[in-house]
Amino acid sequence: MYRMDEKLAQIRAGKYAKGDFIIADAKDGDMGPSINSTGPHRAKDGTWSRYRTRAEFLDKIQAVVEQDVVDIMLTSVSNLEALNERGVYSNSRVKPVIRANDATDCWVFRGASYASEPSRPFRTADLAVAKSLGADLGLYSITFNNDLDADYFSLEEFAAFRQDALQNDFKYFLEVFNPNAPLGLAAEDIPAFVNDAMIRCLAGLSRRERPEFLKIPYNGPAALEELASFDPSVIVGILGGGAGTTRDCLELIAQIERYGARVALFGRKINLADDPLEMVRMMRAVADGELNSEAAVREYHGSLARNGITPTRALDEDVQITEAVLKAAA
């Protein structure tokens, strides 16, 4: 059994404890931003002149899996296959998971403007193929925009995906972004709109059709507490968003755990860190209550210094909370 399965069982049984918090590394950016999602190939002095190659990116993924701190590794099907060829998941307790769809609001590669239009559903991955490669869990993403035609089409495609998943004995978790092209929605209405849209689209689903957990943006304590307390059978996970400061990453972990989330699914906050492995270690320390977010930033910078890594930001800058939603609840 993967560590993720054990933790989900504890959470569903109402026996959640700090060590049961689930951390996922989202390394699926090749299905959205594409080449630049691999991150900069940095020298120890912090300088860089190119993005990582695919092979270098796979090296980074392998290192995180072998560190054995995260519970889930999310990749594209093609990178799952490549990691299998390296034997990365042999005897690993880290759950391999694939991105099962790539809606148009994720098509944010250089020069692209697709994300300015209401999200349209699209699937590259074949679930039967993913299953043959050892992945029986995938991320399915949907974005509601309060646009009747766009949202209706997205829900129709979500229904088709669920049927495909049932036929292939394939499980999924559901990612719901904030609207990328909202129609008639004020900013202050978005948290409630997203909560309601999610719960409404799950209401007609039996237990076997439902997602294993959710992946949503952090829209503040009130919205998260509402969602997490509404139905304990719906496990809430939070996505990381932009890279931010190290304090932003670790404070986000602290706040979402405090207000009811049980899963963190971070991509750029790990991948763009000066030392991704140390960032993951600090995320685990904060989630488990061993360090608060400020102390973890200071420990992180101490590790960078010991390993001769020049930080992108000086400590006095990196210890600051810069994301508005985090500042409001700090």
C-alpha cells in the first residue's frame, strides 16, 4: 500500500493527526507551460541561462521520489513512462499519479493567449495506457466561469471522463481552478461561487464516481473552512499557485492545514525553489507541527548556506509574507 492510501484511510476514518497530512509534488507542467515549466537550470551561485532539459527535469523528479518525503508525484503520462524505465517507482511508497486532462486554461506556454478565453475541456492522456504504466489515479481539471455554454460543455466532458474512468477502474482527484475568464462575477464572489459550483457538480455522483480528494486554490480561511466542514467525506486539497517567497510556501502549508485542508499539491513552489529537496523537508516539518513557517524559512536558509547555495532572495526578504490571501490570515 502506498503511504497516500494509508493517510487517506486515516482521514476518512476521522482519525486525522498531523503526520497524516498529504504532500504532493506537481511536476505535470509539461502539459501546460511546456518547456519553461521544467524550471531554470541554476548554478550554485544562482545564475542561469536556460531551462532544464527533459532529462534534467526527470533527474529532479527522481530525486524527490527517492527522498521519500512527499506522498504523491504527479506527472504527465510520458514522464511516468520515462521514470518507470529508470525504475524510479520500484519499491517506492510515493504514489505515481498522472494528469488525466489538459483543459485550455492550462495552455499557458510562451506566446499563447488561450487562457484569456473561457476554459474548454480537452484530454490528451489515455486512461487505459496510463493504467498499463502503473498509474490508477489521475488529476482531472475543470474551471467554472459562470458562462452557461462553456460550463455546460465542461460538465458534459467531465461526465464522459467519469464513465471512462469507471470502465478502466481508474480513480481521480478533481482540480477546480478559480475562473480564468469570469462572466459577471465580482472578485469577492469568487470563493463562494467556486465552493458552490464544486459541491453542486458532485451532488449527483455516487460514492464510486466521486473524486478521491479535491485540488483548489486557497481563497482564504472562511471559504476553506466552509468547504472542509460541509461534508467530511470530501477531502480538500490546496494547490500552490505561484512561486512566491519561501515564507509564502510554508505559511500556506500552515494555514491550509489549520483551516481544514488535508492535502497540499504544490508545483512551482517546489520546482522553483533554490533547493527543492530542502523545501519539501521544510513543508513536511511545518505540516507536522515541528516548525512554524518563520522558523522553517530560517532553517531553510541555514541549509542553503551550509550547502554553498546562493539564495534567490536574502533571508530578510524571503521571510516576508507577500501573498495577499496569506497576509490577511497571518
